[in-house]
Amino acid sequence: MFDSQLNPAQRIAALKSLASDEFDVLIIGGGVTGVGAALDAASRGLKVALVENQDIAAGTSSRSSKLIHGGLRYLEQYDFKLVREALHERELMVSSLAPHLVKPVGFLYPLHEKYRERTYVGAGLALYDVLRGFQRALPWHKHLSEKKIATIAPSLRGDLINGAIKYFDAQVDDARHTLAVARTAARHGAIIATRVQCEELVRDGKRVVGAKVRDLNSGKKITVSAKVTVMCAGVWSDELHEKFGIKPGYKVAMSKGAHIVLPKSAIKSEAGIILKTSVSVLFIIPWADKWIVGTTDTPYKADRTNPVATKEDVEYIIDQANRVLHPKIDAADILGVYAGLRPLVANAAGATTTKLSREHTVDRPVPVHHLSRYG
Ligand SMILES: Cc1cc2nc3c(=O)[nH]c(=O)nc-3n(C[C@H](O)[C@H](O)[C@H](O)COP(=O)(O)OP(=O)(O)OC[C@H]3O[C@@H](n4cnc5c(N)ncnc54)[C@H](O)[C@@H]3O)c2cc1C
């Protein structure tokens, strides 16, 4: 029976296995992409190793808006394929894959005008509901009157808001979800070691046949043999490509997103709120006895490991939220702030990060050994 504990004893065993076994797949990076790849490969019967140089979900995967959503704003960019795929996955997560972690969350889309905006937004939300197909894990959207809004969201400014449309998405503790996927991969036999950094690739001619990794606790170097090495290093990808002398087929643009955390008492509303901004959207998200409010979307070039929310980020979030809130929120209400870096595929020179694709990319910059389904 495989162990999914990921405890110190398991780490010692994992380090031994990294040094002595030959793997079908070695994955670099223990964010949600890496652990997802590990689970996918291990559950198909492949022998998998994953190394993460910090901790599981220590990078972007613990710093998101924590929403499992179809991406309502991508509908406005006519990206129906992306929205449909995301909605399908959302339904699966809420209904069968992780209903213990992924929970429905209602959002109010406040309306400033009685007819035209209601028709336009209502049509968009109807499309959003239709695109998920025939599964119905989450309720259908609902039109709410000005009177109803005054009772369920008294913090929304009555002088500006003429009603709202309530729709549903889902939310999850992103780090906990990533850890749950890592543990499930370990349960399927994946060898997972944190505080282990990939430093170099091992080559046989042109082919990559593994990597040299360092146990950051002991300083010991280990050579890992693998038929295929998959890099899931998020915003560290460009840095690693360069270090490993790989010419990738894409670049990663870093886009910083900040959030502020407020006490529940700061905003009186029974549901979350989504606001359109001039560049993107702002979410006011219920989070147990708190609110998470964000996010920003700005190009970033500094330290990847510890991105911080600046005064400007926080002011932007407060100003956007205060467009519709009464009483206004104040910097003194803030309990905490956090920032993360979106690893976006840089698909056009000079494109603003709000317009960059949220699609994933699979790149094969060096020849790989072909694996059959069972290795
Ligand atoms: C502000 C913000 C809000 C977001 N909101 C949402 C949302 O609501 N819903 C949603 O679905 N998505 C959201 N996202 C996107 C989502 O969070 C990311 O797409 C996802 O977390 C990226 O995961 P990843 O595994 O690719 O990267 P990461 O989580 O960054 O993982 C990469 C890992 O690689 C490791 N690594 C780097 N170099 C090495 C090395 N040499 N050796 C070993 N390991 C290494 C790093 O330590 C890191 O843990 C948001 C992102 C941001 C920034």
C-alpha cells in the first residue's frame, strides 16, 4: 500500500528512491500544475518523481483569488472555448472530484442602469450558465430587484445600484487543494520530495535523461534518472530554461496580482460582489469570517519568491471597491495583504498582461523518450 502522508519519514524514503530508481517521469515544481501532472501520470501507472524546491504550493498556487471559475470576463473577449472548458472542470470539481474542498459561492453583479445593462449582463450570464452543458451542480443565475439588494447587500450604494444579477462560481483553499492533489498522487505511487531543488539537467546526447537535484536540508546532490523530465516551474520557467541552456518555444510574462483581506464586519452583504473595472474585474469574495478583495494585474520583473503588494496596489483595490460601497472601506480595516505572480504565456510582444492568454502551453524544446501508457 502506498503512503500519502508526505511526512519526514516519507521524505527520507523519497530521497533514497530519487537516488536509486529509474523514473518514467520527473516533474520539476510542486505547484498545482506539477502536482496535477504527477497525479495524471501516476494514476496511469507511470513511475513518477516530483521535486519542489520550497514547499508544495509555496509559489503562485497559494496566492490566487481561490476561485474555481469559468472566467466570466473571458466571455467579453469571446474566448468561449476557454470558458466552456473551465466551466466543465468547475462542475466536475464541485460535484464529484473534490466536493469536500470546492464549494459554490454566489456573486452579485451590481447594475447601475435599469434596462440596457440588465439585458446585456443578463444575456452574458445566461450564456455563462448554458456553456457549462447539462450538468447542474451550481444554481442558475437570478435577477434581483433594487429592493432585494437593499436587504441582502446593504453595503452596496443604494443611490447608484438599481438591482443586481446573482450568479454562482466556486471557491477553494488553493494551497490545501494543491496539497490534496500531491497527496493523491503520492497515494498512486508518485515519489514527492520538497526542499529539493533541480539544478541541472542530465543529457545523453541531445536527450534529457534526468536531472541533478539538491536536497536543500543536507546540501547533498542527487542524480535522478528519468525517461521524461517535465518542467512545471511557473514564473521560474524562463530562469530555468536559461540556466539549463534550453531554447523554449514560449516566454513567461509575470503579472502581479494583489489582494487585501478584511474582516466580515467591513462589508455587509450575503454574497460576493464582482465589479467591472476599466482594465479587468474586481472580486469581493466571502472567505469564512473574512473578505478577500482583489485583484490587480500589473507586469512584474522583480523577486519571484516574495512578491509584495505595494501601497499603490492596495490603494487601487480600495478605490475600486469604494466605487460601490457605503460605508467606504478604509486602509485601517485591512487585516492582511498578499500578492502572487501569474505565469502567463507571453504570446505578443508588448501585450498588456490583462490581455495575455490564460490558456496553458505544452512545449517540447528537446527530444523526449516516448512512453507507452504503462511505461
Ligand atoms: C493574483 C492571482 C489570482 C489568481 N486567481 C486564480 C483563481 O481564482 N483561480 C484559478 O484557477 N487560478 C487563479 N490564478 C492562477 C493560478 O494561481 C496559477 O495558474 C497557478 O497557481 C500556477 O501554478 P503553477 O504550478 O504553474 O506555478 P507555481 O504554483 O508557482 O509552481 C511552480 C513551482 O515550481 C517550483 N520551482 C521553481 N524552480 C524550481 C527548481 N529549480 N526546482 C524545484 N522546484 C522549482 C516553485 O517553488 C513553485 O512551487 C491566479 C493567479 C494569481 C497570481
